[in-house]
Amino acid sequence: MPKPDTIGICEMCEKKTELTFHHLIPKSTHKNKWFKKNFTKEEMIYSGINICRKCHNFIHQTYSEKELGRNFNTKEKILSDEKILKFVEWARKH
């Protein structure tokens, strides 16, 4: 996991900026029985993507933490969502 002030390329909008670590299985769900049954502790802690704050905020504003962990637990699943993809395409231009 990078430090919050790491500069790099966002894995979603591909802009060079400060990056944050987005847990593909949100931390708030790690104690939930369903998540413990379906993911290893390591998967829950270390699975994530490095994205900019704008993309990170949009993801969390769009879906609940349980929805993110259950339905959007890979980069491919996130980027296949119509709402998120539309935002990413917009963010790449602005």
C-alpha cells in the first residue's frame, strides 16, 4: 500500500497525481462473516488499486461498502460498471 502522498498514475483515469489506496474489499467489511468466508485475510488487506482522490471519492459515493466488496472486488469489475466507466471517461478529459 502506498503512502497517501505518493505521486503516480491513477489506475482508473490515468492522470498523474497524488494517489490513494482503494481497498477492493473495504476495511469496514473485514469482520463480516460473508467476507471472512469468501476472502482470505491477505486478500482483504492487500487487494487494492492506486487511484486519485476524485476517482476514490466517486466510487464510495456511488456504491455502499458492502456492494463494493461483493460486486466490485477487482479493478476489472469496477471498470466494467457503466456509472463508474462514464465518470472515468469524463475524468480523463478534465
